[in-house]
Amino acid sequence: GGAILAVSQFTLLGDCRKGRRPSFVAAARPEEADGLYRSFVTEVAGQGLEVQEGRFQQHMDV
């Protein structure tokens, strides 16, 4: 057993190859991204880990 805190991180899809400002053109739409996040949480929980999760699309202090 074990436990994790799952927090979605939209900046992982930021493309910083051009200039200083990241481009999020390739990022998934919020509906699709939320589904991917939910699938991840479900998969981890299915491995027998306790999962606490952040709220998708919310500002959080972790």
C-alpha cells in the first residue's frame, strides 16, 4: 500500500521552443484533459494505492 496526491498540471504541455512564452496550442481541450486526469486517478486507485486528488482547473496551494 501507499498513498499519492494527484494534481493536474496543465503546464506540462507548454511548448517553450520559441521565445519565452509557452504555447498551449497542442494542449487538450478541458473536457478531454479532465477525462485523461480521471483515467489516471482511476488507474492508480486500481493498483491499491490511496488517492487524494486536487480539483481539475482550480488554483490550489499544495
